[in-house]
Amino acid sequence: MGIEKCSRCGFCKVNCPIFRVMLSETLSPRGKMILLKKEIMDEVFYICALCKSCEENCPAEIKISEEIKKIREKLIKNKKETEANKKMIENIRKFGNPFGKIEEGKIPRELYCC
Amino acid sequence: MGFLEEVKKIVENENVSESDLDKVVYAFDSSYLEGKTNFIIWPRNVDEIKKIIKIANRERVKITLRGGGTGLVGGAVPENSVVLDLSKMNKILEINTDENYVIVEAGVILDDLNNELENKGLLFPIRPGSHAVCTIGGIIATNAAGINAIKYGKVENWLIELEVVTGNGDLKIVKGDEIKVFCGSEGLYGVITKAKLRLTKSIKKTTISKLALNNYEELMKAIKEFKDKAVALEFIDEMTSSFLGMQPAMYLIAEFEDDSGDIKEKEEIEKIMRIRDGIYAALVSNNYSIITDPQVHVDKLPILLKEIKKMGKPHFGHVGIGLIHVHFKPEEVGETDRLYELVLKLGGKISGEHGIGKLKQKFLSENEKERIMSFKKRYDPNNVFGELEWV
């Protein structure tokens, strides 16, 4: 189901880990659907855990995480990428993990998450 | 110094935004309206709110209040105003198990509250469809009802005391009859910041009866039979039942907190509850995303239901209190006026639980407008809160 079916009911926010911590509508799945409908491309689409909890509660059965992935692809094509994202990919290529060089018994200094 | 600069001194920078992205998103709630905001503030306590409202009153800045943003009539849609989002005032301050009350900040989400209360064998029993997302402040401002209204009534029946910041920025403790002024005031007279709510014991038992109906006479007979025993009486029309994957027919689902229902097996009850709770979702996914909430006297239901059937719109509702949710497609919004005119002719209300907001102001009577203006004069003389189209 596409984003045109979004009625902005807000049920997607219920278990969204980003919204529950940040309490910002703009960072919530509903906020992102509003931005998508307005065709606004922004790095805010990287602030999503792709956990799909929003999809569990969406009455219109919108594949929200798929929509966000598509936008991320477009953002990368347009060179709109976060520094954290670049670093994470570089670390995976170089060290096989997103944290960079890990010394035995030590916690990585920078923690990146996809 | 301008309003924004003064506000920034009161709340930390991260609690005020003038970003373009936030302005786009906070121009909406769950209605189909789109507004415009200058910036958004997330206060964290009542002292911050008092200071912000005092400045807004002095500088004649308009404020639009927002809870969960789940309103369906545009109450949280800003009109060239500043959005005050209460989401960060989300603390449960006291649960009293001896006297069965709770004190909460306005931004607490209803289900979060009930999850906490469940551990102590208690319940705040008002259950609107948006119970997982809506805030306590929001349901007080709209005097919400919901599925169990036939037994538990509306929010106004469960309020002991409110803390409110009025349009002058003054703190007011609201008790007694005055509670009914602020409950259902839709953010027009002040900011509800804190509430003391009465609680009931959590529900121990549920049974259900599900009836397929051949006509409205059967519906009325069933309502009469169950009205004093049931906690919820939900009607589903043929069109809605087909969207739910049921055999297309009119149904009445009656819920009881004792053994009165025919269905007693937990699994079967849960199956029916899932269908009932999925009605809104089924209608939205079939493009009927505009929901209305007219209410008539229960005796007038057959006339109303026959007319809605003629209009060809899917509908369901809390028939025990005469409240029907009629759904429309976005392109059919203009047809809602016909429904409201019919409801007023039947002596009913255009809104049983969603409120008037920005969408239904043209249907207010002169008496209702006068009542609103008299309270505006008393609590918000400089009209800091809300937009009234007739003013």
C-alpha cells in the first residue's frame, strides 16, 4: 500500500522507538509520511531504526520502512549522506564491522548503528 | 526582544524549533486540514507554560495546543500560530490505591497510564479509538467517550481536579462544576497541564454476544434488551462487515463484564474484539479515511441509519449512546454537511466525541457561540488560544 493511503491517524507512533524517546512528530513515522507526501528529501529519513513497528500498527498497511529505504537510496544518489553513515560503511569495508578497529577487551569509542 | 527570543530564554534551545521540517509536519493533525505554524515549543513544566503564555498574551501571539495530534476536526492545526506541544509533560505523578485516583501531567498517553494502573488492579475506563496514541490532556479537551461510554460515560465523569494555565498566564485549579467548562473546551480557554482522575477497578471478566440483524427493528429490540447490562454495544453495517471479511450483514456486538454474553471462551472473545478494534483500519485501507461522529437520541437511530444507508457510506458505532461513525472517502468530504444537517433536524449533535474543532464551527448555534464567548471573556480575554471563525 502506498503513502497516498496515509490518513495521519498517528497509530504508527505507538511503539516507534525513535518517537518514544525523542517525542518529535517530525522524527515519527507519521512525520516522515507527511514529508514524503510533500516530496521533501532530507537527512531526517536516516533517523529510523527500520524496525517496522510502525507497520504493525498502520491501519492502511503502508510499507513505511520500504518507503524510507527508497528515500535513503535517493538521498545517497544525491550525495546527501550523514557522516556517521559514511564512516560506518568505511568501517565495514575496512574492518568487517561498523565500529572500526576494535581492540580486545575495549569498548568501541564510536558506536554506529544501521 | 521578540516572542521567540524570550521563549528561548525560558525553555532550552532544543525545546523550541523554527526548522522548516518541523513547520511542515506540525501543520497537521489527524484531520484532513493543513495549517501554518511559525514555530513549535515543547514545554517541560507548568512554570515554563505560565511564562510562555504571559508573553504570548502581552505580545498578542496566537497559541495552538497539541497533545497526541490525533484529533479529527483540526483542533491542533495551527493557523499562523505557535504550536505548544505538551508531549514532554508526560509524568504520572501519583497513583493512590486507597482512594482510587491518579494525578498525571497532560502529555501522558492514555495506554501508558492504563498499563501502569493495570499493575495495581486499577483502570481509567474511557477508551477512544486512539487510546494507544492520544494524551490525557487531549481527551479532557475533547471530553472523549469511546467504546465503553454506555457504562462509563465521558471523560467529564472521571475528573476530580484540573490544573489549567489561562490566557493571562495565570495558574488555576479547577474543581466542581467548573470542570465541565474546561472539559470539552477544545483548547479555547487555557492549557490543561495536570489532572486528578478518578479510577475504577480493572475489569476481571468479559463475555460477548454477537447478533446478525435482519432489520432496524431487531437492532432497537436488542439495544433495549442489553442497554442496562452491557458495557459496549457496537453496531456494524453491511458495507463495513464486508470490508472486515465477515458475511455481509448488520451486526450488533454486545460486551459484558459478567456472564450475560453467549460467548464465554477467551479465544473466541479475543477474535471478535480484534475484528471490532480493526474496523477503523479496515475502512481506512479501503480509502474511507474521513470519519465523522454524529450522535442522536437512541430512539432516532432507525431514521438516521436508514438515511446513512441511502447515502451509501460504511458506518459503525456505539449505538448504546446513539453515536454513529460514518466514513467518507477524501473526495467525498463535501457530503459530510448533508449528514450534519440531517442530524441537527433529528435534534442530535454533529459531534458525539471528536469535538467541533475547525471543521464544524459553522454548525454551532447562536446560543453555543454566546456560551463560548462568555467563557473566552472570562478565561482568555485576549484570545491567545484557538481560532473562532465567527469572531
